[in-house]
Amino acid sequence: MDCTKCDREAVLHAAYSGAHLCEHHLRASVEKRVRRRIREDGLIGDDATPQDPETWLLGLSGGKDSVVLGSILTETFADDPRIELVALTIHEGIEGYRDESLDAASAFADDHGIPHEVVTYADEFDLEMDRVVEKDPENMAACAYCGVFRRELLAEYADAYGADKLLTGHNLDDEAQTAMMNVLEGDVAQMAKHFDASLGPFPERTNTTEFVPRAKPLRDVPEKEVALYAHLADLPVHMAECPHSSEAYRGEIQQLLFDLEENHPGTRHSIMAGYEEFAKLAAEAYRGDGPDLGECERCGGTTTREICRSCQLTEAVHAA
């Protein structure tokens, strides 16, 4: 069918909206939603000025999500002196996977003139994910280990850069999966943390200084549309799946949402609309009830324990 906004041939049927979009209008639609999310979440602080700009650290994996987000951000803020964008790529040590995505990340950063740093698990933790998966001292999914290490490095380097915001490329599918997992696990406290950490508009979050606040400007865009955007824009993207990404529970939720979306278009959007309202209420109810934050005895990082989770896992892997 032709594009519903013009007479060009459609490249996508967005069943949740009924629109048949051509290449031009698909790209425009994705960009519009990202920019709207930036406005609605209040990402640009009122005190950001050309003389005192905000620094945004982009987690740039080289995959479709982070590259598409980076592309839209650089185009949007190319002439805005209030925003300085820098990028961080984390090499986990996965043979035959991360090297290719690192090439894509580096090519993108070079093409767009973004300051870009690469850090590795090998340098930071003296381990690699291939070894972690082999040892598996905690009997956990690979993603459980990797998520802890990755969050630690993103927070550490965001702080080192003096970043005002930490941006990641989570898309609609990612966020809907997380929302469903939190709801099905009955984890209201985690919903509250989710709102204040990365989901709520900045003016509505708790005023804390312990962590660089996160933002997810791509979270209104379905994964399929992100991938198609990357293809149509001819962006340097590494499309392969991580060979260790076999998180069983999230995989079940992913399939459940896929089936629901097929039969009931718009399910992901509805889930997120309701979840965001519920998470806001949870945040208002749970603020101030959590454990006090302190410093890890090993690394000095922020934690609610004597030894942070990252140091615990690192020591367990080395001891195995």
C-alpha cells in the first residue's frame, strides 16, 4: 500500500496505528518520537547554557539501538551549544562478537565527530565474559553478570566525564519487557526505582546526587522500526545477537509480548502507559524507605552493602 502521508510506496505497516509509512515518513516518525520524548522528559536542564553546557554520555554499543539514538541526537543538537555529546563503548570480552560491534561504534563516532572512549572488562575487572560464562560461580544467566558489570562501568565513567545525563538505547520492546517482568514478579519497590532511575520525567524524579541520572529517548519506538531506520539510513550497525544472551525468563516475556502484539496491536504502548503511571505512584510511596547508601569497601563505589555486587561477582569469578 502507499504511504498514508503521501503517495510513495510504504516500507512499513505499523499495525498499532494503522499507518503505512514510506521510507521518508518512517524516518521522520522515529525522529519525531525521540525528540518528543526528550521534551516531555525534560532532558535539557533549565540551567544548560552555551557557556555552561550539559554533557550527555551515550552508551554506544555499536548495535542498532545505540547507533540510531546517537544519529538522531547528533542531528538534533548539531547546532545547539547547550549540549555536548560523548560516547562510551564497553568491550565485555566476547570472542567473535564485540570486536565487530566495536568497529561499528568507532566508525559511527568518527563519522559524527563524537568523542569516543572504549573500556574493557579485562582492564577494569581482569576478566572477560567468555570466562565468566565458563566459570559461572553464582549459577546465573550470563546477562545477570554482564548487567552488573556494565551498569558499574557506565556509572563510573559517567561520573568521570562529569556527565549530567547518561543515555542508553533501550527501545519500546525492551522497556515493555522490563515492565512486565516487574509486574509479574510483584516487585513494586523495583518499579519505584525504575521510575526515579530512568523512566520518569526529570522534574518528577527524586532529587539525588548519588548517581548520574539515566534517560531512554528511544523508548517509544518499537524494535522493528529501529532496525528498519538503521537500514534505511545506512548507518554502521552490528546486527548480530550476543551469543550469551539466553536469559530464559526475559525470553519468555519477549515471546508473550510478541504474541499479544500480533493479536492485539498496541499492547506494548498500552503496557508502558499504564506502567509509567503505576511506577510514579510507587515512587511517591517508596521514596525514603530504602536502605542507606554508602561506599563499597573494595572499590569505593556507591552501594547499600559493605561490598558492592560488582566486586562480589568479580571475586567469585576469580575464585572459581
